[in-house]
Amino acid sequence: MANGETPFISVIVPTLNRPGPLAECLAAMAAQDYPAKRFEVIVVDDESRCRLEEVVSSFRDRLDVRLLRQRRAGC
């Protein structure tokens, strides 16, 4: 960037019925050395049978993360 500022990015994480791998993914993003104030994480739940809110909310103190739910769009 011309002003030397680190770019702001959005990371989209699609998921379906995988709370364990989602937690691992979010933990890896929280551990990065990229400035936490320069990226957001948007988890898109494809109508999981399990509740993912608890997984996502456990990272809110370390990440700018939100959970969006959609009606089943995948296979």
C-alpha cells in the first residue's frame, strides 16, 4: 500500500457440522502475527445440525469474528 499500512482483509470460513476443525482453524488465525485489528473473520455456517456459536464466541476476545448462518446451500 502506498501509505505503508498493513492491508485490511476479510477471511471467510465456510463450515458445516465441524466444530472441532473450526476451532482449530480459528485458533490458528488467532495465533498469527498479522495485526488482529487489520483482519476480520466471517464464519458462514451452511445450516449445521450442531451449534457453532459456542465455538465462535470463545474466540471473540482474540479475533474480530462473527457467525453468519445460511439455509443449506452446499451439497
